[in-house]
Amino acid sequence: MRLVSCLLLALCSSLVQGQGFDLEEGIAEVKGLLRGILDNSTASGFYAEFDNELVAEIEQSFCFDPAEECTESFYLGCACTDVFKAQGDACSQMPCKTYKFVYKELASTLQMFVDEAENLEQTLEILTKYIYVPLMSIICECSPGIYEATFQCVQGYDGSIMTESGMDSIYHAVVGMLDLDSMQN
């Protein structure tokens, strides 16, 4: 959660800075926050707490056995697990493939951004080549069913993390305000 929170905070604060928007400052701020969560001494490249405490939990939730009945899934939720299981053998494992990509590749790509990107063009080049294209490759293998599955997952999300954090009612309220039907079309 710390990783996601830091990235969202960095992106939001860099995009909205008072009256104006300074792209260079925004990129510098994101880089500064990323330096705080990246750690080359760990297997994932993220801070030790992520590797030591969250990896097993997240992997267990996202890399489920399609033959087993879901009774609890802290992060992905049983509703999402069931929706992805219905996608067939290879596509049922799309959440796991995505998780493994994030675990193995994301930190090194973010480190490359921190070390090498000096402007928007370089930033977009790195993000496109090392994050967008590989993720689209994973997703496209299961197209078009994956899109419907994702919307069903969003609508019926029941991950325990939401109820344990007390965010489930807020989540469902926000999802209820979205026009998911229009987004699907």
C-alpha cells in the first residue's frame, strides 16, 4: 500500500501545484519520492518492507489456483478471482502474470526513470517501452474477454483489504457514481 500511496501522492501533487503546472518540478518530485521506495538490495527492487511482508500475501492473492474454490482473497477478492477463472486456462492467470511483471520489472524501470529521464520525452519513452508495451502484451493475449472481466471485477470487488481498512463503503460509493456502462462501450 505504501508504494501505491507514494506514487499516487507524487503524481497528484506534481500535477496540481497551486495555480500553475511545472512539468520539470513534477518529474523531480516524482523521482524524489521514488528514491524513497526503491532499494537495489531487495529481490523486487522496492523497499525491504515490500519484499519481506507483502510479496507472499500479494502473490497468494493474485496467483491463485484456478481449480480451487476461492474462500478469501485479501487483495484480488473472490469475485475477481472467479471472474478471471471464467476466462479459461491461460487468461485466468492474467492477474498472476501482471503481478509477476510488476514484481520483476517495475522497480528496475522506475530506477531507470530516476537515473536517466531528464525530460517528458525520455520519461514517456521509458514508461512506454518498459511498462506500457509489456503490460499491453499481457492484456492483449486475453482480449477481448479481459475487458469485460475487468469491469465485472471493479463492479463486484470484494477484496478483504477494503473491509479491513474500512474503505469498502467508500469504494462502492465511488464505483456507484461511475458510468461503467459508457466506459465499457
